[in-house]
Amino acid sequence: MKRQLGNRSLDRGISVLEALGGHGACSLHLLHELTKLPKSTLRRLLATLVKRRLVRQGLNDRLYRISISLPTLSRAEASPATAEIVEAALPHMQALTTEIGWPSDLHMRHESRMRIVESTRVLSPFHVHGGGIDLEVNIFGSAGGRAFLMSLDEESLDSLYKETTKHPIFGPTRFGLTLEKLKYELFLMRKAGYGFRRAGYLGESTPDDKLNAIAVPVRKGDGELLGALTLMWTRIYLEHEAFASRFLKRLQLTADAISADLNLTKKTFLQ
């Protein structure tokens, strides 16, 4: 009898993973509709899956996402690498927002754009546009995208520009950018030590999110470029130079701490 109950629990757990892997981010109610399992059962299963790091729950939107790759599914947001990075980054992002008030987004590159994979907007005491986990933003316009670009080697940058140049929404031509102009912009940002949102870029949400942002790259301990960490504020508050003079060092320390934790995770895994 116990074996039958165990098999049933295992089967239900796999059904939850398949639903998350096939559909993407889900609320408890949507999982209930997809799996036909009672919500009380789903809560117990999800608590176990989160504890075992097979599933994660977003801080900002409270949606559940799968943290592993299943053989029959290939959704980008199911990447174990994404889950590992979010797990390492989130405590440091929370500490940053708790300390200074302004929220932070974690961006990772997805094809020709940047994708928001976690956010602390919900923790900020300031009125900040909700944004959205899994929202894709322009890599040439967003602060996170530009911080990522300024960290690429020249060959990788040339290749990315060539791949995206004809895309009307996520490409550089949206901003009238030639490769030479882009490289000059990135040169200036490297000197400043951070990426910042392009003037006139209002985000990909509707209506205008009324935000500005600065960002720094996020790397593994071995230097591998993973994405970018942003810090946002309401646009009317300060220009990016003044905001960076107050908070850039703290943002950089947070990115360094994330990299250190990712390196520690790798070492622990290898032991």
C-alpha cells in the first residue's frame, strides 16, 4: 500500500514538472487546471519540489518555474543554469533593495535580446512599474543589455550585431545604430564602469514604465559572462550619472558577491 502511495506521489510530481516544463511559468490555479490535481495536493508537491530545487517560485510574480531540463521539453526558461544563477543572485538582490530601496532586475541573454529572470521590484518601497519575469527587452536599448554588450569581446560583438541588424524590434537599427557608433557608445560606458538605459528607450512594456536604470555585468567566478544586474529608479528622480555616483559601488559589490557564490556552488558540486 505504501509503495502504491509512493508511486502515486511520484507520478503526480512528474505531472507537475511536465506541466511547468511544457507551459512555462504557472500560478497555483493554472497548475490546478493543467494537472487536474487538488490545490492542497499541489501545495504539498510544490513545497517538496522547491525544497529539492527542482522548481523555483519567482519573488516578483510568485509564479512557479521548472529548474531542470526534461528530455522531451526545450523551453529556454527551464534551463538549470538559469535556476542556479537566480538562486545565487536573489539573496544579494534582496539585500541590495532592502539597503537602498530601489529595485534590481537580473537579466540573462536569450538569443538576440535580454530576458528578465528575477526582480526585487515587489520589495521596493517606491512606486515602480511592475515589469515582468520572462519579459524580453532590447539588448541595444536596455541598461542590462548594454552592460552585457560592453563586456563582450570584439568578435562576439561583431557577430551579434550582424545577427540582429535586420530585426525591427530587437535589432540595432531600431535606434539607427551603426556598428561604429555602437562601439563608441560601449567605449564610453566601459570608461564609466556601467551600462545605462538608452535615452528615449521606454522599455518593452505598455505604457511607458517611466524608469531609468544602470547595470553591471554578472560573471561566473571563472570570468564567463552570464548576464547583467540592473538597478532602477523613477526617471524624474536623477540623471544616470548622479544616480551612479550614489549607488554604482553598491551595485558592483552585489554583482561580485553573486559571482563569488556561483564559483562556490561550482566548487561544492565538484567536491
